[in-house]
Amino acid sequence: MTDIIHIQATIERDGEVHLSNLPVKRGQQVELSIQITPVPVDGPRLTAQQLLASDLLGMWQDRMDIGDSITYARELRERAQRRER
């Protein structure tokens, strides 16, 4: 017979899950599955039409310090990822 234990937890630190006081003994085989629940987004969401009508699209078009926007966005993401570690 297989026992199933359901545990719900809130992640305290990025990339870490800690389990303790489980009813298992050394040498026993276990199988873990993790179901990730999306974090709710605060505030209103824009529809596609609202987004197109907003000032968000094209807001950087006149910036002279940004050459290739795709490269610039990739560099921003890479810097943000390094900062989170």
C-alpha cells in the first residue's frame, strides 16, 4: 500500500523547499511532485486594446542610448537574473 502525504507550503527563499518531520525512515524510497501555484497579480490587467492605446508601447523609441532594442532587453534580463542569485 502506498501512503500519500500532501503538504502545502509557502516558499521562503527562491529555489528552496525544506521538508522535515516526515514519517519516513532511512532507505525508504519516496517520490516527490511539486505543483506550483501562480502568484496573483495585484492591480488591474490591461486588455490588448488598452495596452495598444497606452503610452507603454513605443515609450523608448526616441532614446538614443538604446541601439538594438532586442539586445538591450536581453541585457536587462540577464542583469536582473544575476542580481536575484
